[in-house]
Amino acid sequence: MILHTFKKVKDKKYNKITSKGIEEKEATLGIEVKVNNNHYNFRFNGISSEKAFREALDKIIPLLVSVQSQTIETHEKSIPEIPTFIGTYDEKTCLWVIRERRVKSLKRRLEFPMISLI
């Protein structure tokens, strides 16, 4: 199923309409995973072939197992809707590159009460 979606989305673009005009953007594909208190977003941007995509997909579970066995805890409490870690696949090294996302500024914005009009 996900391979089929990868083939459909690969090299596709879409138009985003904003108040400033129309922006052309590249369609993206990713997988979000929540393990314990850590939230991961694995992005498949820039993967050029089906073979590389399959390799990247096959390495997600072992990566999550190895990271969780190291019992990495985030320094900040994560916000459920925002990934704590962003993963991008490097085709040259055939490895996932994981970086921690800083959410301090987003927390401040989200702490204000939301007002909804009914």
C-alpha cells in the first residue's frame, strides 16, 4: 500500500493557494510513529528509486528498536500533535538521519486559550 502511494506521489507537485498568490510545492510522503513518549516523523523526500525506498522502509523498525533500547528521553515534554524527532533518509550512506525538533516556541503559542465561535 505504501509503495503504491510512493509511486503515485514521487515527483508530483501541487499548487497551494494563499492570500499572496499561488505557490507550487512538491508532494511529500512520510510516516509518523509514536513510541512511549517519543514522536517520530520519517520523511521520504528526495528518495530517487523504489529500491532505496524499500531499504529506507525496512530500516525504520530496527532503528526504533535500537533508539528505544537506549532509553532516550526528551528534555522537554512533547506536544502530541508535533513530532519530537524528524528522520530523513540519506541514500548515499543508506542510513536514517534523526534530528530532535525543538518545540519551545511552539509551546508558548499553544498555551494560550483557544477561542472558538459557535
